[in-house]
Amino acid sequence: MNETSTSSKISRVLDWAGLIPSSMLFALGIRDYRDGASIAWPIGGAVLMFVSLWVVYRGLPHRREGTLVQPED
């Protein structure tokens, strides 16, 4: 059987949940930059958002040849 453990499910949810604060920081950085703040705020938010997207991508099951396990009958 190929059941996903509870800790694995929680880990995936936390990976996706990381996108929320990073995207909010990116939006806040853009707003503050338009109001005269430093360019570092939107750049920092963008970096955090890209890192969060990389974490989500890294956790996705990739369908490359030879990596999937065939189900047993």
C-alpha cells in the first residue's frame, strides 16, 4: 500500500501555506515602494515568493521516466 503519512500531508500543507505570507509581503513591498519606500521591499518579497514556489515545486511528485513505482496486483 502506498498511503501518505499524516506528517507528510501536514508538510505539504505548510509548503503551500508559505505562499500566503510571501505573496502578502511582495504586495506590501510594491505598495510601499509606490509610496516612496526602498526598492529592497518588493525585491525581498519577490525573493521570498520565488523561494516559496521552489519549495512547492520541490515537493511535487515529478513524473520522470523510472521514478514512479508500478502498483502491485
